[in-house]
Amino acid sequence: SHKIYTAQMSFEPFVGHVYHLYKKGEAYQLMMIGPDEWGKKPEALEYVSSVQLLADHTWEVLGDFGF
């Protein structure tokens, strides 16, 4: 949860929604756009994992991607 809460995001996440965590350099960025939804993904972004915000405001990692 710490990596996700310290990630840059330009929106207010909603409980129950799935978001996607990317790494750009040493910083993390949470986005609504999934890795298969990009027309052409910026090369600087590395997909880390999809995550879901739970009712207790913790995050569930959907898949094992190095957390």
C-alpha cells in the first residue's frame, strides 16, 4: 500500500475500482489506463501491476508483479 499511496496520481481513487501502477524512473504513477488500453504507451512508463482499492482503504494487488 505504501508504494501505491506515495505514487503520483491526478485523480481521487474510488473504492472497488481497478487502477494500474506504473514506474517512471524511480517514481511510481497510478493511472486509470491499463497496459492493454494504450494506443502507444510512453516508453518511459513500465507497467508494475493492477490494483484495487478496498473498502478499508488498503490496496489489493491483482497478480504478482514484484511487490
